[in-house]
Amino acid sequence: MEIQNTGKFRLIIEGEEAVCEYYFKDHQTMVFPHTFVPPAHRGRGIASKLIKAAMEFAKANNFVIVPLCSAVVAYVQRHPEYQILLKK
């Protein structure tokens, strides 16, 4: 998995890109507007892997998160260990 300066966590699967996009709202807040997995690769847990990597990155770097993407919202709801990252 690769973290780029372009604001996305990404995986390349059979030449296709899956992403969890983010941007920094300020020096401590990561906003997650969009997650995408190519249709041929959906249902294999790829979005969850990307989102978990994003949450671990946020946690390790003491960022708070704003999940705008429905996949990120659902992931955080299913994984209470990341709810502490939610911006109050």
C-alpha cells in the first residue's frame, strides 16, 4: 500500500487503482471525502484495508478525522477503536 502526497491511500489491483482519498482541513484534521474500488474488485475487503490504513495513519500521527465518505463512516461505526479519532 502506498501513501502519496496527492491525498490518497491507494492499492493497485490488476492494474486498477482503489483509493481512500483525504485532505487536511487544518494541521490536525484529516477529512475523508471519497473511497473507490473498481467494480471488478468490490466485495473483497479492499475498501476496508484502505480505510484501516488511513485510520492507523491518523491515529499514529495524532490527527482527528472527519468522515464524509459513507464507507469511512460505516467502517468507523463497525470499529469502535477508531471512534476516538472523530472530530468533536
